Amino acid sequence: MLSVLSKKNLEGIVKEKEGMAIYTILPDHVYRAIAAPYVVYGWGSKMPYYFEEHDSLTRIANFSKAFPFRTLAYKVFGSLGLSHTALMKPAITKTDIALTVSILKASQKRYLQMYPNSKFYVLCYPFSGMEIDYQLLVNALHNEGINTLDYRQMFPMDGSHTIAGDGHPNFLANQKIAARLLQDLH
């Protein structure tokens, strides 16, 4: 999201001068922000890579360009069947959460520069597992003044709310979220 907001002029796509941006987050998105090995191995080596340096957020084109040898190592480990071990999916730290929140805060800032009379929200989607990390993430969002829609407890992310064999939300889950969004934002 930050990459799109930073590079592209959205006026050709978004005609309105004001509105609402809603970013949906899960604790697993922290792994995307930090370019965790399993993300790089699986599908994320070309995703934008951000890091903090001297209290400033900096972007390198993507993880594979920033760290070609590390990318190769992750791919080798992943091909050996280690893609979901502690090596490939390490424990989330406060620094990892801080980076994720910095990216979201920069996204909010950029969006509100582009659309000054608008609102920016982070929707905390229901998720099973990583409850402590998720709570730390939500607390950090609040501490940085980012508006959140906390839907973590709306329903369990079980077989009735996920695509079979995939784990992503299904129609029913998204229908419930949409109804709640309508209620909360009006």
C-alpha cells in the first residue's frame, strides 16, 4: 500500500476528492513487512522492502535486490521443506511490530496528504493464533494514533469462515465484515 501511494498518482483511478481508506491487517502481515524467510521463499521476494534508519523509513526496491544471497538461501531452505519452521517463520519482536506500524503510519500520512478531508483506518481482521503478537500490534497502532476497527473477536477463523484448504476468508466472513463496517462507519 505504501509503495502504491508513494509512486502512483491515484487521481486517474480514484476520482473522488475525499473518502476512506481501509487497510485490513493480520498479525501475519508483520512477516510481510520484515520479509520473513517463508514470505521471501514463497511469494514475497519482489515485494517492496522497507527498513528504519535514523528514525526514518527507507525503501529498497525489493528484498531480492537488497539481499540477493539471503534470498537464495531462503529459497534453498524452503525447497528443502523448511518453509514453516522457526528458522523460516521466526518469533515476532517489538522491533518488527514497530516497523510494521511505521509503514502503516507513513501510508496514513501519504493518503491524508493526497485526500486531506478523508479518513484512514486499519481493520484488525479475525485471526486464530498469535493473539499476544496481535494485541501488541493493535496497541502499537493505537499508540501511534492510527484509527483501528478492531474486529478480532467477531467470529472464529474456522472452516465456516475460510476457503477450504486455503485459510483465507470466504464469502461468509467477508459478508459479516462488510455488514459490521457499514454499521460502524455510518
